Amino acid sequence: MKAVIPVAGAGTKLRPHTYTQPKALIPLAGKTVLSFIIDPLIGAGINELIFIVGYLGDKIEDYVTARYPGIKAHFVRQTDRQGIGHAIRLTKNIVNDDEMFVVLGDTICEYDINEVLKSENSMLGVKKVDDPREFGVAEIGDDGYVQHVVEKPHIPKSNMALVGIYRIKESKLMFQCLEKNIGQGLKSHGEYNLTDALDCMLQMGAKFKPFKVENWFDCGRKETLLESNATLLKKYGTHIENEKKFENTVIIHPVRIGEGCNIKNSIIGPNVAIGDSTTIESAIIKDSIIGSFSNLFDIVLDHSIIGSDTGLHGETRTLNIGDNTNIDLG
């Protein structure tokens, strides 16, 4: 089995951070979005991964190569972004006829991956949502099998949203459907969607069963990224590298603090993730994500995202600041 992870998107809703980092490398609860995706795959024994890269793709390649030297990694470049279906099609010659485990590059979910891999059927991850019009939607029959999938329907017949995780046994048929749809110019909402290819497979007799994910973490916007950060910190708990004692500093759990940080005269937490080698002095920080190699002085931050290599000095603010920035609010 080969895992396919599309990470070519520009992540426009997370700017300014995605001007300098791919969305998949945005920090979250002491890790990156991409690590939350890769780690369960490796834990389940999938060691051959195909990354579809585009915008800032070199950073994805450098990160995977350095952090996961033990896997067999392929990098396929999508220079013309025309949708997830178009991206998956580019992997055809690497996948061949092997089974596929597709996880979209901004999808963090909690589910039993081993149970999904044991199934005799192809599987689609689903989650009940209040408004399914912004998602791919699965219509499920009385027999428990998926009957139909549609991308962002105007009048949904189901509230079971596709979360972006697919175990596909019939990869040859999937590529045939992708070729057919792209050859005929069949687009949904201006893109070649994987959902349309899956529906083509269903019409040609493929069997898909849904599996429900326990939690689905949205990493697409600042507000939801901070909510996901807080939830994951509560789940995994406080972690401070080297258990370093910070001078005259109060830590309010849950907090994750990276290696080599220097913090003094501050209150950190709750729900704060801080990257490596960051200096913080005379600050109060809660419900925030702070990047690596940053310097924060005399500041009160709440519901903020601060990029890496950033200098910040000043007042009380809610901020959303990208990498390589120097701001004096005084």
C-alpha cells in the first residue's frame, strides 16, 4: 500500500503565515500539520509515501527528508493546480495498481487507522456536520455502503461530510475514472475533484464503506487553527523540552514549549504552543501559537499566531503575524 498526501495548496486563508511556509508545515500543538498526518501512517506500517507538492514544495521536501529519513518518499510536483483529482492523477506511474491510502494535506482526524486497513472494502472517512454544503458529501444506503458522493451540493441529501481520508483498493479503476473526467473536462466548482472520480467508481460497481472519524480538526483558518491547537494540547498534555525551569514564570497547563527556549518573568498558558529557541520576557501569553527563534518582550498576547524568527515588543494585542517580522508596539 502507498499513501498519497496532496500538499500543493497555497493556503490563502492562513496568510500571512503561508507566504513563507506551506500550510502543511504550520505549527500546531508542538508538531506540524503534516506530522499529525504522517505519524499515524508510519505507525500503521505504511512506509512508502507520495507527496504532491507545489507552492513552497521545496520546504515540504526538506522537512520530510530531514524528519522521516526511514520512509520511502516520492515528491510529485503539481505546477498547474486544477483540483485534488488532477493532483492524484499525477501519481499514477508511482502507484501503479497498488492500494492507496489518500489523506488530504490539511486533514487531521482521530480514527482507528488499523481497523480501516483491515477492511475488505474501500473506505471513505465521514463526519456528521451541521451544514454539508461546503464539503463533499456521502449518501449512504440501508446496507451500510456508500451509494453516491457529490462535491459541495446545493441541496444536500445527506449530512455526512467527506473528511479527506480515503482507502482505495481499486486504484486502477480510480485512475481510469480520473482520466475519463479530465478528458471530458468534467469539473465541479471549477476543479477536477476526487469526489467525482469516486462517484464514477461507484457507478462502475466499486464498493465503498464509510467509517466515522471521532474528531476532525480544521486547520484552514486562524480561528479554527487556534481551536484545534487548544483541543490537541488538552489531549496530549503539557510538554516542556528538557523540563527546563524558567525564571519567575508561571506555566498554566496545557502548554508545549520547544527545545532551547528562554522564558522569564512571564505567565504562559493555557493553550499555548511555543517553538524551539524562542525568548520570552515579561509577557503574558494564552491561547496562542508562537513560532521558533522568536523574541517577545513586554507583551500580552491572546488568541494570536506569531510566526518564526519574529521580534515583538509592546502592548496588549491579538495578533496574526507571519515569519521574519520585527514589530515595536511601544
